[in-house]
Amino acid sequence: MLDTDYYELLQVERTADERAIKSAYRRLAMECHPDRNPGCQDSENRFKAISQAYDCLKDPQKRAAYDRFGHAAFQNGGNAGGAQDFGSFSDIFENIFGEFMNNGQGERRANMRRGSDLRYDLEISLEDAFEGKGVELKVDTTVGCEPCSGSGAKAGTGARACNMCGGRGQVRANQGFFVVERTCPTCHGLGEVITDPCPSCRGEGRVEKPKSLQVNIPSGVDEGTRIRLSGEGEAGARGGPSGDLYIFIHVARHALFQREGTTLFARCPVSFTTAALGGTIEIPGLDRKHHEIKIPAGIQSGKQIRQRGAGMPVLNGRGHGDMVVQIEVETPTRLSAKQKELLEEFRLTETGDECPASSNFFKKLKGVWEGFTE
């Protein structure tokens, strides 16, 4: 059962949000907890399995790894949370209903205070993606209010405990057997109120202000690469933790190269004489080197020549990909009288062996026409 899909174990869709996953776990944990099914080995095994599934899916990082790699993400020393000691029924009851009880208060208050995450879209050149670079960003965000040091209270004053909830941030209501808690409507879960707010931030503890940041873009980044700067998002209310800043990389179109992963592709037109006789061409690489490409005699349009190690660097790794040059044979359109004369002489000496593909094609075509006349 431990190898069963975690979403199947919790009976939820793969797109289920955190609330749906938590609700499903509560229901299933209540049904199959060993304290409610004494001596039933199947219930114990099932409880362990759903506990392991929930421990993985409730964690955003573990869930992302599981969605991508499945159970393999936690093999060879990895950890999906594992089956833990399930303790007593009262312990699990307190755990799964924690958000309605006192033990969930600190987490809720911290979440309410935390600032919002921010997104910044940054466009860079392919050369910058190859070499990496330092970038200065100016982000419109909120920062902690300096006059009140982020407290939201006017200098020399402070916040007082909320009279409605007694400083707990939650108010209780009896509903039969249960005692249900909800967020205090007066302090909005903070447990405190400010009677004399700071005039600079109006009691928020933060103000809108642009912020400059120095960001190092690593070499090898690709379109859609996401860089997370912890704590560089919006400041939290009343001294709460700041959110994060997510930088999304966009790579501008390049005049010569197209990129696929670590491979660089370039189309290179060559004259028909070079294609026929062979030769060499030079391609300037993103590594600031001139790469000599050898053209074998008789090369055809569309043929690709690979230059090992001349492509993009591997992100957070070692080595480079390859550069692939696709040959496009160009037919001349402007010929001098002398050139035309020389080509006429060449045509008079043709036997058909010089271009076997076209010679064979017309032989087949002749056979088709003869079939029509029979």
C-alpha cells in the first residue's frame, strides 16, 4: 500500500488544494485510526499509508518533487515523511483539528502577518544567459516603516492586547460537543490592537517604497528559469516576515542562434562552389571564440555539422552543450558573362554521375511516362 499513489490513498484529485487534502486526511484518519479499530492490522497499515501520503502532500516542496518523480523522489535516502508513530487517538484528534484549536493559533497569526510574494519578469540577452551577469533591479514594493520600526504604533506607544479575544487572536464558540474557534473580528487574528497608529504608515507597519536589489544571474539560465530571493517580497504587516521575490527569466531572440536546452542551432548559407568543392567557414560562438567549421565536398542543403562543446553551459553544472550548424546551399542569382560561360562548359561535361539523386529521379520519372503511353 505504501507504493500506492498518494492522491489515490487520500481520495483526492491531483489538482486538489491544501484545504481539500487536509480535509480528506482528517476524514480518513478518523475512520481508520487504530484506536478506533483495535486489533485490525489492515486499519493500522492503511493509517500509516495515508499519514505518509499526507505528510508528503501537505509540504509544497515535497509535493512538487512527488508530482514530478513519484515515489522515486524519496528513494536512496530521500524522505517523504515516512510512516511515523501514530500515538493515541487524542493525539491525532488534536493534530488534525489543530486549526480549530489553540495549537494552530501561532501559525495562523504568522501567515496573516507575512508579506505577499512578488514576481519580476527580467529579459536578458542570449549572451548574458551564456556568461551570467549581475543585474540591479528596482522593485516597487513595501518596506518596514522606519519611524515605528514596523510596529504600526506611533513612536513612544505600543500595541495592547485585544479585549475581544484576550490577545489570542481567536474567539471560541461552543457547538455541541465541539469548541470551535474562529479569527477574532476585532484584531483580525493578530491578538493585539493599536490605539495610537503611526502617522507614517497608518498603523500598517509598512510603507510603499521602491527597492534596489543586486541579483546574480547564473550562466546557463534558460527561458522560464525562476530565481527565488527569500525575504525580498513585500514587508509583513506590523513587523511580520517579508514575502519572497520570484524573478522569471526571459531570453531575447538572437540574430544568429536558436537554443534548445544546451544546444545552439545556426543556419549557415554557403555558395554552391564551396558545397561542391568543400572548404571551411568560421562561426563566432557565444564563448567569444571563432569556430572553424569544415565543409566536406559534395555537402547537401540541410546537412548538420556538430561542433562539440561550443553550446550553452549546463546550469549549475559542468561542461557545455554543442553548436549545430545547418548548411543551406545557395544557388547564385547574379552571374557574370564569364561565369555563365564556365557553367555552360561544365554542363556540357555532365554525365549524370555528378548529381545521382536528380539523375535517378528523372530516370524514375521517365519510367512513369512510359507506363502512361503503353
